[in-house]
Amino acid sequence: MSDAALIYLSLAVPLVGALLIVACRRAPVLRDGVTVATAVVMFLSVLQLLPKVRDGERPAATLLELFPGLSIAFEVEPLGMVFAMLASGLWILTALYAIGYMRGAKELHHTRFHAFFGIALFSATGIAFSQNMFTLFIFYEILTLSTYPLVAHKGTTAAKQGARTYLGLLLGTSLAFLLLAIIATYWLAGTLDFRPGGILSGLDPAVGSILLMLYMYGIGKAALMPFHRWLPAAMVAPTPVSALLHAVAVVKAGVFTVLKVSIYLFGIDYLRELATSEVVLYIAVFTLLAASIVAMRQDNLKARLAYSTVSQLSYIVAAAMLVSQFAALGGAMHIVMHAFGKITLFFCAGAIYVATKKTEISDMHGLGRRMPVTFAAFFLGALCVIGVPPMGGVWSKWHLVLGAFESGYGLVVVALIVSTLLNIAYLIPPVVRAFLLPPPESEAGGGIREAPMLCVVPLSLTALGGLAMFFLAQPLAQLLGGMFTGVGG
Amino acid sequence: MFEQLPALQVAITLTAAPLVMLLWKAPRLAWAITLASCWASLAVTLALFGAVADGGSWSYEMGGWAPPWGIEYRVDAANAWILLIIGLVSAIVMPYARESVEREIARDKIALFYSAFLLANAGLIGIAITGDAFNIFVFFEISALASYALIAMGSDRRAVLSAYQYLVMGTVGTTFLLIGIGFLYIMTGTLNLYDLAARLPEVSDTNTVRAAFAFLVVGISLKLALFPLHLWLPNAYSYAPSMVTVFLSATATKVAIYVLLRFIYSVFGFEFSFEELSMQWVLMPLALLGIVIPSVAAVFQDDVKRLLAYSSVAQVGYMILGVSLASALGLMASILHLFNHAITKAALFMAVGCLVYRLGGVSLRRIAGAGQRMPWTMAAFVIAGLSLIGVPLTAGFVTKWHLLQATLEAGYWPVALLLLGSSLLAAMYIWKVVEAAYFREPEDAGADVREAPLALLVPTWALTLATLVFGIWAAFSVGAARTAAEVLLGRGVAW
């Protein structure tokens, strides 16, 4: 198939899948089958693009031109390739998990749920493959809108409240700051194309500094403080949404955009000239420490994981602002590593809820004896997020710390180490308590009672995936190396 | 025949008006004739538009009297654009009108209603097409008087009062216009716009010409509802029959803005208006206040029609802001917005008309649950609403893009931020309607409320889809607005 056809296929599959899901709404088994099949087909079609990108090609397609100078166009480069593979690959497991979860937790409106999931994946792929900032912006907004019904899914007052915060912050920041930044970029550079080395170099650094701030706060999905509140608010959603969208697709779309803007619009070299890149760096460092501290104080497991995500996202923003290729590479790798770790943790939180209806960490004493697989996976996921061998997370943090050294930011190195200690402090105790503390009298005995297999299998696979990434880091880094040169590594 | 097209443009609707008035016993026939003349008018418009699309002009001497003594009609890319807006909206609103008007207007008054509509239509076309200053005044009065009658026929009793309010304000406006034209005639001895443009530079350094300029700008600003001269508009739009609101919101203020552009750019000229009199420092603050204050007011409205009316005042602010940037790009953005806002707001008011047809009113309380009971109507409202906010891939975005480019070109970063902030306000007031329609339980859950009839839905969707089409394939509208801006600016334009 031609390049354009492959790109359109990857985009069309989740969209068509969403329509089929709606068409099969009266036959739940068929509908759930369609969901999984869509995810598999999508992953395979995305995978078709991988060899080309690895060989240094940049498959491209132009959908339409709004008016001269502004078009909706796609181009697959390494970072987008990785993001698309990650989102579509993890969707397969999430689709399986979601079927088990939605039935186990007795949620309603399955059809709407699965259909909007498809649209969200469609927009995530669009973001990944965008050839220019305008295309990216459109898919960014579709992603916000399509996940709104998922966040508000339960329809309770709390869900509506959370969803409103979600929509308000994400739409507000993007329409007020990001759009202004995009229009200004077009005005200043005459183009919005993503190009290796950037399009803004040579611009007055004062203007560039303002522009950078507009971008960083316009990309609300990257959850820089103080615009991070939407992410904890989104936790009212059913857990599969939190797992795939609010640990992978949506939040990673945010930091992905940050990396794209830094590498392909500003260019690492030009970023170095800007006064505000350091400002953003310290905001990111503050966010990653502050969010970790907040996470420690959360008793609700999902809230703790949400703040942990806020913290981890700032690693990637910081990576972009360290203005070193090493760090940027580490940030790109962290998109993948953190995804495997955090989706496992969310899957576990959901499995615990399905099996026991428990949401608070303090209620989970001794639960490890009842759900050993879940908590073992939780342990692996936690190690991956913390960055301990033999999990993939170690490599991204390794690159990050090296990058910070390379750029001479000793303080950032210290902050990264402190943050790692904090990660341990808030992610390990739940596991330790679950395995070592005795369960309350009323729940003692009863042997092993895990969540349904459809929940347990995916979460085991993602945990093992985190392990596999430890060994796959080399090819990943090689692929991502093509970001800076414009040709494959 | 072909060379008579400019005259035919006005003549079709103007002669149909008295004919329709005679048909008070056959309202359906009155409607059919009105429909036919609107479509014929659109056909003529398209022919004219095509003829001048390359930036040329088409001059027509009324009655064979050569200008500047006789009345000249001159069609160029700028007023052909306005004619296109009028023609398109009236051609689409007419199929919609039959059922909507039968529901809202007494049977024996329907023929009169259509007759007044045709007169208003002819008046607006006349304003756009004529090249004669006094003729502009005459057509302004024709359209205004007909509009007063149309608004007063609204079913709410307050319609009469708001028509009266409009009458007073409108008359003040046209009187100012007449005084301004009179001053110009005293100084130059001509009424032809192009002749005026040629003769004004000699006498431009006089207080009479400056006073004429002031009278003209204030008079036209009343007609185009520039903040703070907009007070007539919310009432007029709220209480007029649905179809009238659709038509007036899409065309009346747009035509007035065109007249302002014609006087500022073609007659007085860029140097006089912006360099000598520094119009931008009057227009920009008013435009910005006019964007923010009515947008905030719209957020607090309880009636959807009124909410959209306040939004219209804010949108006028956008168009005037483009003018106040005193650049080719800014002017082009304004001209572009004339069209994009016309189709957007007409689509919104049509959707509101559908709601009125089934629910009898459009307070937020009354439309609760409409999302489930009238899904197609509300879907159209949401899409057109997105265009009003300026979401990418809608017509509204294309305007916003160019307006912001023009703002940045002029170096006004805070203004750009304010513009984006105001689109958030638009998002808020559209969201209020969406929330009421989709997320609130209807009060009369048992009542039988169905989707609006097809005769209403199809035209509504035609315009709704137009907001998407002109948002996705914007090369046509952007190109036409560019040519129109070049024509208005005259001489070599620096982009």
C-alpha cells in the first residue's frame, strides 16, 4: 500500500470501528468483539509504517488545504511513530480490560463508552501523525471533546463537576494560549510545518520567549502547574479511561506536543537562546516535586496515581527544556516507559475496585494475599515508574539525568533524585501493606479471589511489557534518534 | 437583456412587492411569488458576482443618464460580495419561511408580511448596488420602514415597542446620514460616490467635510449597531418573527457595515480617514468594548434569541476591529467576517426558529430536554455554535485566523489575547444553551414535542453545512474577500 493509504487507514480504522460499535449496540457480545478487533486492526496498520520510518523515510499525505498556507497534512516521523504504536498497541489490552471492567463493575452505556474510546484513539493517531501544528491542534481539540463524555460517563453530580473542570481547563488553555501561539508562529515564521531543527530560529529571542510560555501553558494536557487540576478531576471516569487516556493517550498527547513544539518548531538550539526555557524548566521541576508530595498525601488510589502522572509528565517537559539531545531523547523514551508502568498501576486499581469495590489505600491492608497477581503487577508497574532495573523506566531516567548533567543543571539532577525517592515513598507502601500487613478480621481467609480474567490478563501483560522495555530500549532509542537529524538512525 | 442585470437586481424584488400585497386572500401564492423572486434575484447576483470576480467593475446608467448627473449603479467585487450574502440568505430562508410564518403570523397578514419582506430585501440590495450617495439614503429608508413593519408583526406584544425603538434610532441614523450627504453635496456639487472620491481631496481640509464625515460615521454606526449605539438591536431581534430575525441578523447590519467601508475607504480614502482623522483611535476602543461587554451580557441572558442578539452586537465589534487596524489584512478579515458571520448567525437563528415552532418560545427553561426531543435541530445549533465560537474547520475559524493575523501584524498582542478571551465567552454562552438542551430534564415530560418539520430543517441544515464547507474549503471566501479589499482600497495594495 502507498504511504498515504497506510496513514489514512490507521486514522480511519478507529473511526469506522466507532461506527460499527454503535451499529452493533443491540448485540453486546458482537459489539465487544468489534471493539477488540478494531484495536488489533489499527495496531497492525500502524505497524505497517514502522519499517519505513526506521529506514529513514517520512511517509506523508496531504488531506486538504483550507486556504493557501494552511493545510491538514500528515507526516510520520519517529516520535509520532512511537506514540501511535504505543497508543494503538495498549488499546488492544485496554479494550479487553474495559470489557471485563465494565461488566464486572456493572457500569452502564457500554456502547457509548467504547465508541468514544475509538474516536479518542482516532484523534491521538491524528496528533501523532500531524505534519504541521494546525493539524495537530485540530486533533488535540477533538481529543478533548471526545473524552468529555468518557469522563462524565457515570452521569452523577460529581462526574459532571469533574468533567466540567476537565473540559474548561483543557479547552480554555488551548483556545486562549495555544491558538494564539499557533497564529503568532504562522505570522512570524510563515509556516506551521514541523521541521527538524525548527522553523523559528533567527527570531528575536524576546518574542520567542513569550511564544514559548504561550505554548507551554497552552498545551494544558501536559499538566504543568497551575493548570494541572483537570487530571485529578478526570479520575471520576471509569478506570479503563484513566488507564489508557489519562495515563497514555491524552496526557502523552500533551507532552508529545511539548516535544514536537520544542524539537520541530523551536529547535533545541534556538530554545537554548530563550530566557523562558529555563523558567519553564524550573516550573516543571517544581511541578514534579510538588505533585509527588501531593500524591503522598492521597489515600484514594486513583487520585494518588493521578498526581503521580502530573509529576511524571513534568519529567518530560523538563526533558524538553534541558535543551540537550540526550534529555530530549530521555523525555521521548519516558513517554513509552511511563505508559507501561502507569497503565499497569491503573489496571490494578480498577481490578481491585471490580473485585472488592475498594478505592482507598488504607482499606487495602492484606489484600495482596487475596489478589497476588494484581499486586505483583502493581509492584512491577511501580518499579517501572520509579525507574528501577529491570524495568524500562530506568533507561529514560538515565538519559534524563545524563542530559541534565550535560547541560550543567546540577540542581535538576538533585531534584530528579529527590523525586525518585518520593516516587518510592508513595508507590511502594500500598504493595508492602497489601502483602505484609494482616487483612482486617472480617476479610480474613477465603483464599485467592482475583478480578475477572479479562482484567487480570491485560494487567499482567502490561507489567511484563514494562519488563520487556528494559531490553528493547536500545532499538527504541535508535528509532527516536532520527528526530534530530531528519533521517533514520 | 444581459447588460440590464444590475437594474434587474433591484427591480425584481421591488416590483414583486406590490404584486404580493394584492394576494392577501392567497397567502400560499404570495409565498410562492416571493420565493421565486428571491431565487431569481440570487441568479442575477451570481451572474453579477461572476462578472466582477476578477476585480473589475460593472457600471450601469439608470435611465440612460450618464453619471455624475444620473444615478449610477456600479457593481464591483466589494458590493457583489454583499449582494451574494443577501441573495444567498434570502434564497435559503424563503423555503423555511412558509411554515414558520404560517405559525407566527395571522393568515390575512401573510401577504403583507411577504410584501414588506420583499421591500426590505430590495432596499438592502439597492444600498449595496447603487453608486449614488442620495440613493443610498433612499434605499436605507425603504429597507428600514419595511423592517419596522416586519418586526412589529412579531407575536409578542413587546414587538411593537421594540419596532418603535428601532424606528426612532433608525430614523436618527438615516437623518445623520442625510445631513452628511448634504454637506458633501454642498462642498462638491455631486452625489456620485466615485465622483465624490475624485473631488473630495481638493476640499478635504475644511470643517464641513470633517463634519460630514462625522455625521456619516455616526449615522451609519447607528444602523450597524456599533457599541454603544446598539440598544435597538437586542429587542428588535428578540421579538421579531423567527424568519425576520434570520434575515435581518444576516443582512441588515452587514449592509450598513459595507456602506461604512465604502465611505471610509473609497469615498474619503484611506489617508483622510486614518491618517488625518485617525479613525482607528475612535473605532478600536469602541470595537473592543463592543466585543467584550455584549459578550458578557450574552452570557447572562435567559432567552436564546436575546442571547444570540447580544452575540450579534459582539460580532459587529469583530468586523469594526478589522477596520480599525487600518491595514489591508484587517479590512479583508472584516469583509470575510461579513459573510462567515452571516451564514453562521442565520443558521443559529434558523435552529432557534425550529425550536420556537415546536416549543413556542426559547427561554432556557423551555428548551430543556430539546437535545433528545429535537436532535437534528439541536445538532445544527451546536455545529453553527462552534462556528460562532471559531472552532477550527468552521467558517468562524477562518475569520478568526485572519483577524488575529491582522492584529499581530499591527503589533497588538494584548488585543489578540482579548479576542481569544472573547471566543471563550462565546463558548460559555453557547455552552449554556447546550447544557439546557441536553442535560436538563424537560418540565412537561409528557408533552408531545417532535422534531421540527422538514421544510424548516432542510434550510437550517443547508446553512449549517455551509458553515462547515466554508470552514474547510475556505479558498473561495478568502479569495473573494481579498479581491473585495483590494477594490475598496483602490491603488496598489501592500499586503
